[in-house]
Amino acid sequence: MLMEACILGKTLMIIGAGVEQVPAYEAAKRRGITVVGTDMNADAPGLALADHTLLVSTRDACATEQKALEFHRTHSIHGVMTIANDVPYTVARVAHAMGLPSITLDAAKCVTDKLLMKQRFSSHGVGCPWFADIESADQVREYVTGNIGKDFVLKPVDGRGARGVLLINDTVDPEWAFAEAKRWGDCGRLILEEFIPGMQLSTESFILDGTCYTPAIAERNYSRIQQFRPNIIEDGGTIPAPLDDSTKKAIDDVVLRGAAALGITAGIVKGDIVIDHAGRPLIIELAARLSGGWFATHQIPAASGVSLVEAVISYSLGEEVTPSQLIPQYHRATAIRYWFPPQGTIKRIAGEEKLKEIEGLLAYGFFRKEGDVQPEIRMHPDRFGYVMVTGETRGEVLTRVDQALNSVQVEVAP
């Protein structure tokens, strides 16, 4: 009874209140936790579930810290977290100002600066693709013309949502690529990386007592990489990824060592991993937060029975997280894919009722409605909508997700 009273009496701050943050609000409310939501948009859907709201940009760490401290003076905050929101530094600033569980401020800076992150990996012997700091278009030209036929990825060091992420080689104008990538970052700095043409994976791990627990790994779907090139657009992912046990163990090892190189020894770590030609897992990026794209909130629970959202809530509040919460209860399959209509005004969306009849349908959503403009696909927010399915096997969900995609027609007027 004392433990229950302790939990019920706690207040959790959730940074961000967009649609992908809603599951965290719902999970906290189910546990009787008082929720403080923050967002610059007063109409953000998560705020409707919050007990208290702070209107402030999630990316303004200083302002968020100040508002949180003001609130904390009259109503104690016991934990702070985010989900599907690349603001670990904001979370860390608030947590450290109040003495709450969090990664260090140095680690938070590392996971928001891709160049600094890769430099830490390199200095600690953690496998990652070759990379270089880019300050001019001439540097881009030098690298690509010196490696004819080889692909590289050029991106902002502080980018998100595939904004300004370009797949380039000697056929791409370096002046254009440099300017295009630079305009999507906040700080204006760029990083060039070797493109590794291997299986790409999404991992979501929780580090506890020196052990990396990864309840499910998704194979990222880049079947459209030539269609949208030079923009790199992911078309969902599939659980389980086709990996043997030794590779899974190697992935846990590289994630654990990568996190340690950044100064992260406990809590959630999201990984973007690629398997190279020798079968070694290399880290593309790590993030110190729960992932977006409904991976943590829908796919992993459906595939494994593990709720990493619940684990992060407990960790943020200083409550115990046990290995049993992080070990899969079962092994099922899930898949998520997106719709990519042509650019133009959306005239008609047909087939939603047929979509609802698809066996194993887990969730779906349309980001636009009839009358809206569908933009050209250049980044992840340009995708029209998503559908997720579940099943017993990988083959089963791949069949079901194709059926789901084909059940909907989006008619667009150029």
C-alpha cells in the first residue's frame, strides 16, 4: 500500500504533447500519475490529457527549465521524460535542475550533435561508418570526386525526421547538396558519412545494471531508396528482423558500448544500426529517448509484450525497473508501411472501410484529409499516412501490410 501511495502521489512532466506523445500521457494517467504536459501549441492533443500544462517550445531548453522550476515551487515534479521527440537536452536540463533521474548534460549534447556522437564512437573504438566534418561545398566535391561511384550520406549534425538527409555521389551537384542539407539544420554544420549498403535496423534498448535489453529489432524498409533519391525516405519496418542469435548479441554489445562512449549507463537508448558486408553491426546513430513512428508504443508491445514506455515512466520517477519488465513474453511479428501519393491536392480518399477489415490490423492514420495539399516527398513528415499490422510470422505480416496498403486509394489532382 505504501508503494501504491508513493506512485499515485507522483507528478511526471512529459516534454511534448503531439500525437506520438499521447501514448505516454495515457500510460501515466492509467497509473494514477499527475501529468504536466509541455508544448508550444495550446491545442496539442496530449495537453487534453494533462493535469497541468506549460506552453513552451520543447526545443527551448532554457525556457522549459525556467517554467518547470516555477511550477516546481508550488507543485513538486518527480520525473521528466519525452517520447518521439528529439529533445534529450531539454529533458536533461529540467531533470538536472531538479535533481531527477536523467542522462548527463554532456551525454545529452552528444546525442543531439551527430558529429560529436561519431567522434565519441571513434575515440572509444565503437564501430560506425566512416565520417567527416563538412564546412564547405568544396569539401563535398573533394570527397565524392575522389571516390567515383561511391555513395555518401550528407546531413545536418542536428537534423531530425530525415530533413536534409541526402544520398549523394559524384553525379550530384555538391553546391546544391551542401546548400540543401545546410538549410534544414539549426546550427548550420554538416556531417558526411559513408553509405553502407547493408541491412538497416531499428533497435530500442533499455540499459539496466550493465546489461542491454533489446526486446525487439525491426528491419528498416528502404525499398524506395532509388525512387526518392537523393532524399532518403524510410518506408516503415518489420519485426522480427532476419537475424541470428550471434548477430543479436553483437547488436546488444555495440549499443551498450556506444551508449557508454556517450556517457549513458542506464535508461532508454534507441539505435539506428547497419550490418556491413562482414556481418558486423555498426552504429549510424543513437538517441537517448523513446522512438517515434509508433515503434516503442505499438510495434514492440505487440511483438514482445514489453512496454518500454512503462519502463521509462518508472525510471524517470525513480521507481524500480526489473529485468522481467524488459524480457519478451512472446515473439510475434509486426509491420508498418506508409502511403506515398503524388504531389497535388487530395481530391478523394477511398477504401478506409475495407482497410478496417484487414486481419491483424493494429493501427493506421492519415496525416492529411481531402482538400489538403500532398507535398513532394522529401522528408518523413511528407508521407501521407501509415498502417500497422500484426501476426504470428514475418511472412504473414508482410502479406497483410501489402493488403492494407492496397485497400486505400488516394486520388490527387496535380
